[in-house]
Amino acid sequence: SAREQARFDKDRRPDKVVEALGIGPGSRVADIGAGSGLMTVHLARAVRPNGRVVATDIDGAVLDLLQSRLAGAGLADVVERRVVSADLPGLEPGAYDAILLAEVDHYFTDEVGWLKAATKALKPGGRIVISNRIHHRPKSMAAAQRAGLKLISDSTPVATHFIAVFVAPTSPAGAPATGAK
């Protein structure tokens, strides 16, 4: 409902999430565990006209709700829905400017493994943004660090939630790291 969206927008400041993702018209972004699409709507608006949002979830039924929400906002053509397994990103390699995990990373059984796999889906210079409730922050930060991600910014735009922005490490030559250690 419009009321549900308005409350979400006030409580969660999706504008700050979009800003953290660094996306704009033409960007390709993945919304992980997109659910009914309260955040997805904002991502879709940000990447129009020629960008793309891939909205993933483990639950196909919730993605049907997302589809109707986006259709109502005139944004259905910007978003691709994708049902994925709980433990794999399900994203193609080297394709994404940004990957958003909004209130989802605490559900992963192996967060470090998931983040490592997701890193492969980023374009060079792409970002992974984790936003969640404050009490999940220590676990999220530790997992990202263990996955080899580099923190570039960390903020608390609303009292209940943090937004942390990460990039994949690059080798000294500026080429993406190959994983040969």
C-alpha cells in the first residue's frame, strides 16, 4: 500500500541507500532478498531509463508481490525477478555496478562464502552495500572483512540501521585481484 511505502521511506531513508550504491541512469544493480520490493522501487527509479535491477529472493510468491508493486509504480520493465537458492547469489559474473543487501545478510548460513561469490558478479569498481539493523553490524562487518572486501564508507542515516559500502580489493596494478595468494 501507499501507506506502507511511505512509512518505509520515512523509517529507512532509501534515498541514502541509493546514494551509497552510487547508482544512476544506466546502472545495473542487484537487490538481494528483495522481498515485496519496498526498496526495489527506489533502485528502479534511480537506474531508469536504460538501467536494470535484478531482484532476487528465495520466495517466488513474494516476488509476485514485488512485480505488482513495481507495475503500480510504472517500473516493471526495469526489474528482472529471479528466484535463487538461499546460499548462492545467482548473479552472472562481472555484470553489476552495485549489489545491495538490505536486511538480509544475517540469514545466510555462510555469509563469508556468499560475499566472496557475490564479489565475482561485480564490474571493476563495483560496490557491495550492506544495510541492516544496528545490532547486526558487528557480524556484517566481520564477514565482509573475512571475505576480503574493503570498507569505503559506513554511516547510520537512521538510528536503527547502518549502511556500509564495500569494494572488492584490487591488485596494485589496478586490475581486479585474481585470488592467487
